Amino acid sequence: MAVTGETELIANLNKLEKTEEKKARKATRDGAKVFQEKLKEVTPVAKSGDHSGKTPLKDHTKHGNLKTSGGDYSVDVGYDKDKGWIAHFPNSGTAKQHPQHFIEKAQLQSKKEILAKYIEDLKV
């Protein structure tokens, strides 16, 4: 790409900036989907069945909308309002149950895949 003038250079930089922002948004959304799938995969299911009358906790994973505050992009990933409030009991443990730390395991196990997805999405 040959640039012949200052205005053409500025126009190309603005075009690149918009393209990179679009790629960053896509990378963030894709990373959230990867983490959501890993969270669904590692969320434990009770052998005795679900006593709440609802589906197992792993079926209640969700991701939110893209947030762009302060120039940083983020997407919340977790559980919905129906059963999300109970996720901390098996994850952190109770007096009668040892902690399983499945949320932390999902974070560690998905980290490389998310970073690979970021690199793939952000290639210029």
C-alpha cells in the first residue's frame, strides 16, 4: 500500500482503527462463548438428580452483552437468575460439602483456548 499524502495516511489509520475495534469486539464475544462452553462442561451435576424441579445448573449458563466502558471490552459469563444464586454453594463449599472450585477450573482450562481465539480474531 503506497501512501502519497498526509490526508491519505490519516484516512488509512482511521480505517484501520475501525477495523481493529470491530475485531476486538468479535474476539471478546468469541472468548465469552468459549468460557461459557467450558463452564457448562465442568459444572457438576448431582447424581441423585435435581431437587429444585428445574434443570441442572449446567443448563443455566449464560453470557451477557458486550460492555465497552473505559475503552475496555468485557462480557459477563455465569449463570442465569433461576439457579445462579446456588452456584457458589458447590463451588465454594458448605459445612456439609467440600468445595469443588469448578468455576476456577473452567477459567484455568479455557484460558489457552480463549487466548488462541483472541490471536486468531485479532490478526491484521
